[in-house]
Amino acid sequence: MVKDVHKELSIFSEYLKQMGLKITNQRLLVAESIFRHPSHFTVDSLAESLKDRRDEISRATIYRIVSILVESGQLTEHNFAQGVRYYEHIPRHEHHDHIVCQDCGRIEEFLVPEIEKVQQQIAEQHGFALEAHALNLYGRCAELKTKGSCARRLEKTPQ
């Protein structure tokens, strides 16, 4: 894991140099936090996780750094129809799809080779060379139905 973080930071630093941007401590701190993050995140959740770290980093600065990482291809932006942008770092750019709970916001990743094959066939049938795609499924997780409540949903409810 640490080796991959160092490799990703090196790639990010090289991108900054190529774009004529400074390699700052804030940029490296935010990028490292993202590269160590285990799953999807929002800028707000990232800012919250960084609030006790060395320098005070504003949300505006975090947004700018996230934007640079998206441009560099090291970060993927998702709009899961929840009015909030989610981001995810995908090491080695491994493709996967998502299913999102419309009640609690839980996001699960999946990869089904048969679906990938069908999407490729559809693109070819329509005369396209498929370069990228995103498949997001939306539903309701079983926890709410089976237990009558969902821990994630309760966390989001204002007290």
C-alpha cells in the first residue's frame, strides 16, 4: 500500500511539473490523503479528515487540488444522482461499476465480465470504438427493508 502511495505521489508530482504548477506541501498532503483513502469520498468528507492535519487547508484549496487530480487522470469524479459529487482514486485504473442505495447512499462496486462484453458489442454494433463508460445502478439496500432501519440513513438524519 505505502509503495503504491509513493508511486502515485510521484506520478502526481510529475504531472504538476508538466503543467507548470508548483509542488506544494498542501497539494502533496491532500493527494496523499486521497491515495490512502479506501473508497469513495466527497470534498466535505475529505476536508473533515484533514482538519487536524498540519496546515489549515481550505475547502477551496481542496477543490482545486481535487480538480487537478481529476485532470491528471488519477481521480475519477462520480455523480450518483444525490446532488453531491463523489470521487475515487482507482490505482492502476482498474475499471468497475457501481450500485447506489437511494435511501442511505451506500455505494457498492462490482465487475461482471458479461456486462463488459455486451457493452463492447453494443459500441461496435453502432460503429463506436469504446474508450470509456460508467454503469451506475440505483436501488434500495436490503438493510432498511429487513431491519426497518438503516444505520447509514440514521447517521444522515438531522437530530
